[in-house]
Amino acid sequence: MPKKNTFARRTPTDIGLHIWGILVFVYLFVPIAVIIAYSFNNGKVLANFRGFGLHAYISGINNDIIISSIVTSLQAAVGTAIVSTIFGTLGGVALARAPRGAWWALGLTAVLGLTLVTPEIVDGISFLPWFVTVGVDWGITPLNNGLVRLIISHAMFSMAIVTFIVRARLAGIDTQLEDAAADLGATPWNRFKDITLPIAAPGILAGALMSFTVSLDNTILSSFVQQPGYTPWPVYIFSAVRVALRPEVAAMSTVMFVLTLAALGFVGFVLRKAGGNATEIIKTMAA
Amino acid sequence: MSTTARPKQQPPAETRETAPTKQPLASRLFGASALSFPTWAYVVFFFIIPLALVIFYSFGYKPDEFTAIATDKLSFDRYPEAMSASFVSTFFATLRISILGTILCLLIALPFSYWLAVKVSPARRSLALALVMVPFWTNFLVRTLGWQIMLSPDGFLSNWMQSIGMLDGPLDILYTRTAVQIGVVYNYLPLMILPLFVAIDASGKRLREASYDLGAGKVKTFMRVTLPMAMPGVVSGCLLVFIPLNGDYVTATVLGGASGSMVGQLIANQFNTAQNWAVGAAMAMILIISTLVVVGVGFALLKLGQTITARLNSVPLQDGRA
């Protein structure tokens, strides 16, 4: 392949674009760098740097409230990823294979689209009375569990993302493979498991990752549905913002950041081994 | 005529024979409509019904100090009540921050995504894209705290700017609208970059090369090929940024303090502090409707712009015939 063509000539516009690109990266990373730097703050107040050290890490790990909120968040994120991936994959496969103009497919697309454009605060206030009605008044007690509430509400939020990603992934692939499997006598379940799922896998994985992060990030919705004992990490931080921020918040966030990056690196590595392409996954996510 | 008529009579028999395989796959793969049932059930039970309940509540009232909602008498009275002077001013301030934030995100992301899709070599593009995603993988609240530290009057940035003489006094940005604006643009920027990148990337090198070959300059190629092809990305990016931004109040609370009140905060207060669900629900309805109106107006402006540019760009082929 010839290295580059007309596009490679460095004009002032190109140089300008390169500078812009680098500036945007700086803009995107500076606050993260600041948080990481301030996680080594030995002082009592996050924003006041008083000496370099690991105090914040040690006291963060020994703080039961912080640890339990992080654990709650991680549990909720894993649960959300599982629930929204199952429902979203079913929805995505159904939508991709729907006969043209089927009312249930158009309706589902519209409703899921609506979930995406509903402001989070509105979801929050609509879940609050509903959980009370269903969980307390109707006596469906699992819905009174804080973790279940978090997972259900977060999954509602990210289900549309998974559905649309899976649908997009399957839309480009025609049904011949599935037809062939059917002709060869595969049962519907085997066909789904051996043909449809592997084809949709990159989309499903992308969707699962998205739901995981969306859940981990969620603050507003969580602050409405949370129950005593199940305060997720962002809600803990948000309440600390109003009182006093200590360096422990930065320290634990740095730990989570490093863990997330490691997990993502691992996923990327596995994908590359499996012949996948990170750019494709990201594109699938963004499309 | 007769030759075309004959085969027409045969297909029914053929179809009957091969019916099991010719059926749409949908009905054989458990039936696609049945497959959609769990998702349907979920959104009905956890989205449609709760949302309908909020709409219903917005017509109710607060009967006494200790009850959050009563719906035995329904009226529109909560809507004018919700639109108090302070709500209206916060509402417009929120709208200003959201619209300005969306525009700023677009202005920052457009050259950046173009650079990423066109100028960065494919080998490095994966890494660059992954880097764009990194802030996305860190907690949004924590990133906002990063800005709080940076913008604080006794923070390192303030000290440094004073020491090199850029500032006379301490940095006076934190807890102002400017700080909120910086924060929201920062928080929602990746949501603008990604769809734009995908759209520009999809527009493809070949079309641009064709444009150059046909004698168009760089500017003309950008305006007439790349930008129109990127339009779907612009639209989805703007939606992805504007809608959550308009309901967000976390960023504003962290960076705006008292002056950073957003509509979302007022709604939350009605539910958490004032315990007046009817007014809160009415405010929420106003928020949703206004969000939809802004999105609608945005689409209308876009269509108008497209029509105008199409007029301007239409090339007179012969004697003014477009």
C-alpha cells in the first residue's frame, strides 16, 4: 500500500487540525490527571494539597462506608450488564428479524427511543413512586431490595442501547446462515445459540460494556431509587460534595479507574485474539 | 403473454412444497415477535407505566403537609403553579447552558472528529479512539471534581496564573455559570465526538478523492462532501448531548454551587425536600415538553439550512437549469 497520497501533505490546515486534536486530548485528560495527582494528597481536604503520600488510599480502603458503596456500585453494574444484555439482545434480535412494518417492532423501537430521550431526572421521579406501589403496596418484596431497584432502573436506562447495538449488528447480515441451519435440521434453540448469537457477539459485548459503565456512572437515577444500605459510589460522592470532599474520594476513584482500564485492556486483548477489532467495537458502540 | 401467464400458475404448488423453508425466518426463530416479548414487558412495566403515573400525578395536588400526592381531584392548576418566577428564570438559564453547551461541543468535536477520521493514520486511530473513550470510563462526577479542584481560587491553576502575571487576583470562575459551562462541555464532549467520527469515517476517503479529482478544492470538498455526509452524526451527536444535558444537575451542583441551579435540581427538590409530587411532576412534564420542542426546532432549522444550502449549491448545468 502506498504510504499516503494527497491527504498527507502538511498544509497549515493540517497543522492546525493536529494542534486542535492534541489540545482536545489535553482538555479530555487534564481533569483525570488532576484527580490522580490529588489522590496522593495527604491533607484532610481534597482540593488543598498538603504533602505527597498514600494516606488517602489507606484510609479509603479502611473506610467501610466507602468500600460498601463501591461494592454496591460494582454489583449493580454487573447486574445491570447482565439484565440489560439479556433483554436487549432478545429485543435486538427480534427487531432485526422483524417482518417489515410489524406493529410490535415499530412500537418497540419508538418506546426504546423514548427511553433514550427521557431526561434521567424524569426516570428517577417515575421510579420512586412506582417501586413503592409495586414493592410495598402490592407486596412484591424483591422490589424492596436496594440492589434490585438499582439494577432494574439502570437496566431500563441501558436496555435501549444494547437493543439498538445488537439490531445494528444483525441488520447487515442476511438470514441465509440461519436458513441454512434450519434446513439442516437445527432446532430453533441451536440455531439461535450457534448462528445468531456468535454473529451478534461483538454487538452484545459492546452493549454489555456500555451498560456496565452507564450503571457505574449513574448518579441522578440512583439517588432516587437508592435504599438505605445500598448507596452506590457516585451517590456517596455526590453527597460528600455538599459536605466536605476528602482525598479518599480521589484515591478510590483512581483505583477504580486503573481497574476499569485493566479490564478494558483485557477485553481488548481477548477481542484481538478472537480476531475482533477494537475500532469496530467502538464504532458499533457509537453508531 | 401466454408464456408469462403459465409460470404464474405454478408457484402456488411450489410454495406449498417448500413452505417450511420459505417462511420468513422470523416466525421460525421462536417467532421474532415472541422474542421481543420480554423486552416489551420490561419497558411497559418499568418505563411506560411509571411515566404514565408521573403524567397522572402532574394533574393531582398536595392535600396536606404530610401527604406527597392526592389524585381525587384532577386539574391543570399545578402547571401555572410550577411556573413560578424562580422556576422560569432557572428554566431559561438551563436552556441557555444546554444549547450553548451543545453548540460548543459541536464546534470542538467537528474539527477533532474530522482530524481523527481523516488525518490520523489508521494504525494510530484505534489507540486515539480508545483514548477518547477513556474519560467515558471514569466516573463523570469524579471528572467534574477534577475541574472543581482546577478552578478553585486557591488551586494550583489559580496560583500559577497569578505567578506568571496572567491574573491579578485569585481565579474567580468556580461557582459561576462559566464554570458550569466548562464542566458540561467537558462531560458531554465524548458523546459528540463518537457519532461524528463514525459519520465522517463512513463518508469515506473515496468520495473525497473523487471530489478532488473533479477539481474541488479542500474547502469545497469539506463543505459539499464531508459535511453533508457527516450530518447524521451531527444530528445524533447533538441529541446525545442536548437531551441528557438539559436534565442534568450534577455538574451544575459541583461547579456552579448556589448559582448553578438547573431545572433538574428544582424537580428533585420537589420530590426529595418539598414532598410535593404534583408540582414536581408538572415541572418534569414542562422539562420533557420543552426538550422535545427544542429538538423539534433544531430539526426544523436543520431542514431549512439544508434546503437553503441545496439551493445555493445546486449547479446550473445548462442555462440555469439545476
